[in-house]
Amino acid sequence: MKASIFNRTQYLGPAPQGVWPVPGGEFASEVAHQSMEIALEQFQLADEVGFDWVSVAEHHFAPFSLTPNPMVMAGALTQRVRRAKIALLGANIPILNPVRVAEELSMLDVMSGGRVVAGMLRGTPNEYVTYGTNPAETRDRFQEALQLIVRAWTEPEPFGWQGRHFEYRAISIWPRPAQQPHPPIYMSASSPESGEWAARNHISVGFAVTTVPLAKKAAEHYRKEAAVVGWEPTPDNIVYRLAVHIAETDEKALDDLQTHGPTSMPRLSNTNRALAAAVASSGYHGRDAETQQNRLGQFTLQERIELGQILVGGPETVLKQIRSIRDELGAGILDMHFQNFGRDQTLQAIELFGSKVLPRMHEL
């Protein structure tokens, strides 16, 4: 199995909770600078101790994440992370210019020496308002944008594009991707529709803000649909994101969580309750509507451990939990968000995982 470290570059100062968008008057530049430096430090350490990937994401208008353009953070990572793949999970392509996305990812792939993983996401419902995107159009916009990006990467001659949502007179991007024919592509497949489209187009998939039972059901559907079109996904075609807190012993790990309280627990959706309301009113339709709402359920710590939302314990316990997720879900890559209990403790947890868990995880 491969290990990825995810850091959303959270704003580490006080900020309002339960609202979106968050007023800009709450922002302090010195806190944001420190938050970004801490994220880069964690990524660099993860690379040094053997993590296979580092991953960043795109979010807007909230202290939940300071990477509204993950391409910028990835550019910085090409200078700090020398070995691991740099995964952008992702760009929210329904709200973006797809030609610009193709250009930026290609540029990053060249800068990194061919280490980019291209996550193409539909985005969270509340963020469709960021640039005025109609929620009801996002699935069609996503599919057209992804097809356009792939063609921009692979078409050797200039070409025009006239689609339903995007129109360009001439496209011929420079630089071209270092990886040929293009960087590996991942997309979310939590909904049946997304899993079917990914399978038909031979695209790898990822699951986040969910549970192992829900992800298992979706992964089985994805594999079934892939078989229909004549191919079989491998474990490396499936990424699963979850939180992690590791300490020297199980008792210490649990004590840390109890000491810091429930407000410190990683919340791998948005940092506000506005997301749940947005799901209900955003124009989501089809078979994935109920799934999207179920993924936002509230669970106790023990329930989260049992459902595979968080790894908690000493090295042996965490490895056992990883093995269980592998056996049940068949994911080959775990994208892990380390609990933030302060700079030093988080760095210690990353180093402990790298020395005590990662070598054995690689053998699974």
C-alpha cells in the first residue's frame, strides 16, 4: 500500500465557525503566513520519511483551507518535496477555466520532473457560488472540462473546441506534460453516476468525507462498471482519504483526543454547517443525492474508528486498522490528514508513522 499525506493548509488562528463565506475582517496575514509555513514543513518531513504522495485541495472563502488555488501551493511543493508525487485532489473544474487547468498542471508536471497526480473534482455544493456556477450544470461541466483537459494534454496540433459549456477558437498548450500521455487522473466516485463515468473513461477514483462501508459499496459499483467495458482496476486506482492520530501507545493517542476535545477533531468536509444546507438546496439531483447527505453524518470517536474515518492508536493498532481498510475496500493509497495538536506534536506523529508504520504498510 502507498501512503499520502493530506494537508488542507488550515488557518491556525481564531475564526468564526458555522458560517460561509467567512468575513475577511477576521483574517490576519501573519497567522496565514505561519499556517502556510507549518503546512510546507509537514509536507517536507513526510517526503523525507518516505510518504509516497503529498496532497493538496481547493476550497474557497473560509479558514478551513488557505489554498483557493492549489496550483500555487503545489508550485511551492516542487521546491520542498523532492521525491514524493504531488497530488492535487483536486482542481474543482466545473468552476474553473479548463484550458488554464491543463496549462497549470502541465507546468507543474514539468517543474516536478513528472510527479504530478491530477485530481479532477466536481467540488462541494456551497463553493459553486464562488464564481457563479449553476449547481445543476456541474456534472455536465465537469465531464466536458475533463475531456477538454485530456485533449489539450494529448493533441499534438492546435485545435478548436465548441462544446455545451466551453468554447475556444484555438488550443495548443505549452509546456506539455512531462508524463506521457498525461499525468494520472483521479476523480471522486462516491455517487453511482460518477463511478460509472470514471469506469467508462478508465479514470482512477478517490473517496473522501465518507465511511469505509459507503466507499466499499461505491468501489464495488466502479469495479463492476469497469468490467462491463473490459478492464479491471488495481488497488492503485483507488484512493481513500481519512484522518489519523498516532502516538507511542493506544492510551496516549486516545488521551490526546480526549484532552484536546471534540472541536479539535479533523472535519474533512467544510468547516461549517453551511455545507449541509447547501447540499439540500444546491440542485443536486439523481441517485447520488441521498449518498451526499449520508456522508455528512455525525459520529462519535469510536464510531469514526469503526467506520474507517480515522486511524487512532499506537503503531501496531494503526497498522491493524490500515490492514482492515485494505481488506474491506481494496484501496491501494491512503490519503491521511494528521491531527493538529500543535506544530511539534504533529511533526512527531508524522515521523512516528514514517518510521514505525510506513515500512510495513508498503509490504501490504
